[in-house]
Amino acid sequence: MSDILIMIGGALQITLLDIVLSGDNIGVIALATRGLPKTLAKKASVIGVTAAILLRIIFACLVTYILMIQWLPIKFIGGLLLIKITWDFIKPQAEADNAEVHSSSRLLTAVTSIVLADITMSLDNVLAIAAASKGNIILIIFGLLLNIPIIFFGSQYVATLMRKYSIVIYIGGAILAHTSFLMLLEDNLISTRIPHAVVVYLPYVMAILTFLYGVYVTMIKSKCTKNSPQHKESAVDKSKN
């Protein structure tokens, strides 16, 4: 009976952990697919989720060996890569340029971004699940499988919100900014050389700055839209009716 209760407790812990940890992956997939047509967005999501799960399985198998490589700055490299990916997602892009890009090229770009981001984040997720499961293989497998519906359906919903409300893009960007800077600063190469307070607070500062940048960009876009000839014409038409 006690073993069953321990298993149930572990499963609940991993479920909550998965919901929290999957937020980054959901954000990446949603940001990468928001500009794609629905059919291509679903394809990219399926490929992204598959890549995320496969990478978790690979890291779960190799986690003991990876942790033995103390000199390798995995988190530092991963953090830098994720910062670059985050900026690519939130930087201003001309609408005309987006329209000219061929659909297959856009799909490849989205999938590449998702896979690269997944590579950087999967190790942390696997370590957290492995710690919560206390080495129980059944619970580790349960945690990995639970990622599939959470990431897939979560990213679909968030991508829809991003298309509807542009500020959601920057909320996703803020989450990724926090993750990327935390990953970078927690690496042994950096964490031993800077005050602990910097490691704790800088990721939050970068997340807030990313969100404020998003608010600024959204306000500028809103003003430009209101001042555009098309918007004025539609406003005149509505007043006549």
C-alpha cells in the first residue's frame, strides 16, 4: 500500500513538474509557428514535440555520463543559443518580408528553431524529472510521455493567442529570456565567478525588460495602424454607415 502511495505521490509531483517545465517548450513552439498557415503550424508542432520527447529520452539514457563531464560548459552554450533564438522570435520583422518567404522555407526555419531550443532545454527537464522520480524508471517514462499532450496542445493554444494578441508573443519571449539567462548564469564557468544575487535576479530583470520592450513595440505598432490610410478609410466608412 505504501509503495502505491509513493508511486501516486511521485506521479503527481512529476505531473506538476511537467506542466511547469513544459512552459518553455510550449513558448518556443508557439513563437516559431505563429506566422505559419494552420496546416504547416501543426506539422511544425508535431515535429517539434517529437524532437522534444526523443531528446528527453536520449538525455535520460545518457544523463549519468553527461553529468560526469564537469569541464564542458553545456548550460553556457545552451544559454547563449537560447538568447539568440529568443531575439529571433521577438525582433521586429517587416510583414512584406514574411509574405515573400516560401512556405517550405518558413517551415524549415520554424522546425530548426524548435529543435535547437529543445536541445538546450531538454537536459534541465530530464534532470528535474529524474530527481523527482528518484530513479524510478516507470515514473521517468510516465514523465516523458506526459510531455507529449501538454506540449502539443499547449503550444497550439498559445500560438492561437499570439496571432490574436501580439503582446502574448513578448510574454513568451520574456519566459524564454528568463530561461536562457538562468541557464547561462548557472553554468560552472560563470556561476563561480559572479555573485549569487546576479544569478538569482538577472534572469528576472531580463524577462521584465523583454516584456517592456514588447509593450513598447506593441504601442508603436498600434499607433502606426491607427495612422495608416487603410485604417482611416475603414473608420470613415464605419461612420457613414
